[in-house]
Amino acid sequence: MTKPGLFQGRASALIASQMNVVAEPHPDVLIVGGGVIGLSIAYFLATERLSVTVLDQGQPGQEASWAGAGMLPPGNLDFAQDPASRLRGFSHRLWAGFSRELREMTGIDNGYVESGGIELAFSGESQRLQHEAQGWRDEGVAVETLSFTQLRHIEPAVNGDVESAYRLRQFAQVRNPRHVKALVAACLARGVRILPGCGVLGFKVDKQSDGRTRVLAARTIERDFSADKFVVAGGAWTQSILAGLGIPDVPISPVRGQIVLLSSLPLPFSHVLNHGSRYLVPRTDGRILIGSTEEHVGFDKSNTAAGVAGLLEFGQHVIPKLANAKLERTWSGLRPGSPIGSPYLCQLSHSSNAYVAAGHFRSGLQLSPGTGRLMAQLITGRQLELDLAAFQLAGPA
């Protein structure tokens, strides 16, 4: 199915006009990848008054950034137990203000709302639930343990097979397409140059006396793009992009996630409902997202009968009333999976002016404000608000 257009009116006109510029500018920073990570970095760099160009092989924000469900689990930076949790806690602090800032600048509401989230436990899963709830408490996040009676009082449509649950009141969500649209518009308003259809084929590099390399330009099929600094934020395609910088074995690979969209008015539930890696996300307009699969099938974004059927079965098992919901559409996205379970956010060790921000897996949207702000600080040499030592990517041997 055709995705809804994200770039309309003034934003699409500006992007189109940028493609026709004859004299190529030499920006302070060139970002390879126009997903939510690349765009967030561009926004925060532009806020520091740096000139930025973003290259995307397709249309900015139309891959995993568009495909996700927009879930924003809470965090607490002050009590986080590990680097990944600290990054989540840092981003959690930013989301409400960042959403408000984008709305005031662009007039686009990204749908940010603290809808609350509930993790469900079926028969035999009480120990898992207790362990997870304690983990949130250790992190300083408020958790409410719910008996089945309490759960049915809050969400009466939940299946009677659910034995217990816990609720995170600070669990939030945004509408992915709207957030990307707002982010593109805000970047353009800050002077960021966004060029779609510019896949990077490789790089021109210069060997320096200290043994490191300096990137001179990114090569595309039509032209080369020079800059002072370069950031690779290519999502699931990061491995092939970094191969052009002499790092051929970057452990980032695509993981397909299929999603089903239903509609049902009135909504039969109001919280985000989670069970392990699967979820149901209610939207205020009556739409309901059910996701998601985790499939290692390369760059295949097809929907499958088994994947869709499994999600529909899961959704109806949690909320039996969904058997009568309207099936609107299905789609899938390719998440950038990494073996460390968190992204790589760093300067490349063998380069004097190249950086990477990729490998966020299922948390790209969730971690995007924190990633954007921290990478902007790293690139400009400002003091980091969060130590990034745990997010390093090993360079070539």
C-alpha cells in the first residue's frame, strides 16, 4: 500500500527547490541518513547555528522512522542502572519539551501524550512480571502492580486469561508520521538542506600524517558532497555505508517488524498494552496498531500471511472485541539491530572528522531526542551531558 505523503506544502517545495541548487554549498556537517536519528541530529546542530546537509537514499523519514508504533517507555536518568537505561532516561526528560518546541515552531502536533502503558502477564508469567516491575522500581520509575480485578477496572475489555499486570503511568506515545513531518519542517526552518534520492555510494578520504583518515566528500551517483564533518546515521543500511570508510564488518543488520493497523470506535482500551515484544497501541482517532514481529530476513519488507495472522491473533487474544474491528492496512519496517542491545554513538576511531549514530533497533524514535542532542554536543566539542563511552564502535584493525 502507498504510504501517506509526509512532505506537503511549504516543506515539499523547499526540499524540491534544494535539489535544483547549482552551486553546491560546503556545510559544516553532512549527515548520511534522513531518518528520525539523522534529522534529530541535524535539528540540534542547526540550533547551534551550524550549516547542515542531510542526504537520504529515499524520502526522509519513510523507513523505520515512519513504520514504528511511536511508543515512548519512561526512564529516570538519576537512578538508571546501565548506559542504555541512562540514554532512555535522558531522552525521556526531553520528549515533552521537544514536542512542544516542534509544535510551536511548525504548527504540527506530533501527537505526544502520556497515555500510560500496561504490561500483561498470562498464566505462568507472574515471576517474569515481578522481575520486570522490580527493574523499573530500581530505576526510579513509578510502577503500579495490578491484580486482575484492578486491571479489569482500568481496562474492562482485556481478556479474562490475563492474570496480573503492572502499569507505567509515564509511558507516552507519538504519531510517527506526524513527528517526522514536524521534524522535517523544523529542520528546514533552521536552514537544514535535505536532499532525498541521494544514496551514498562511498567516500573520498585523505590519509593524514597521524595515520587517521579525513573524509573529504560523500560520493553519490550524480555528484560529490563535501563538508567539514560527516555523520553516518543510515539505520539498517549503516553497515554498507561504513564499508565505504574502511569498516566492513559493522554489526548492524536489518530486522523486519510487521505491523497491523485496525480501527474501532469507540476505542475498547486506552493504555498501550504490552506483552513481551508485542503490543497494542491505541490512537485517539480510533486506530489501533498491533505489532510487532522480529524477523531476520535481510532487506525484505514484505508482509507475510503468517506474520499478519499472528499479530491479529495476538490482538484478539488480548482484547477479544477486536474481532469486530476494521482491518485498515499492514506494513513493515527494517529496524537496525545491534548485538550490544544499544546504538553506536561516537566518532570513528580511525577518522578525524567522521561519526556514527546507528543501531537503535526498536528504540530509534524513543531515543532520538537524546541521540540528537548528545551527537550535536560531541560533534561541536561541547561538554557531553551523558557519557558515551559505552556506545563506541570499534574501528578497523
